[in-house]
Amino acid sequence: MARRLLPRLLVCMLLLAGASAWAQPAPARNPDDPDAAWRRMTPEQKIEAWKRLPPEQRQAIRQKMTPEQREAIRQRMQERRENGEAPGRRLSPEERRQLRDQIYESNRARPPRAGKNAR
């Protein structure tokens, strides 16, 4: 039951959030295949749908998952970490310095714009 609820919930959240990245036509209503829309989504779309859920809804979904489903997700995440696909890679101090320098230079090169302080 929880497996059938999760895809429907995520699809509804995507539609409500106005996911413009989801450029596929709406899935046909087929009561025999409630997971069709979920399977058509790319992994990126699934991740975005999950991120848009409030923490309370995410927790409710996690609680309804079977231990096997949780273990499968944990293993996928572990494999991604081992392959160097860790989410939220942090910049090294050198990379941060370079980024700061690039921002500074682009702001210096930009012409001043007329705003409320320009008189």
C-alpha cells in the first residue's frame, strides 16, 4: 500500500508545485498501473519531488516504507558515496578563493546600474 501511495503523492506534489521541468504529457489514467507516472520520471525529477516535500511528509513516507525498501535506498546511497557521487560536495579553500575572485571581478566589470540610490 505504501509503495502505491508514494508515487501518487510525489506526482501530486510536482503538479501542485508547478514543476516546469516535467515536460512529459500527463500519464493516462489507468487504474491497473498506478506507478506509471513515477516510472516515467527521471531520477532528477524524483529527487526534486522529494526535496519539495515538507519534512513531516517525508517522515510519514519513511515510516510507511518496509525495511526492505529502506535498505534498498540505503544501499543505493552507499554505492553513490563510494563512486564519488556524494551530494553537496564542498568547495576547497582554493576553490572558494577562486570563486570569490571571479565574483569580485565580474562585479567590478559590470557598469553601475540606475537604482534608488543613483541620483
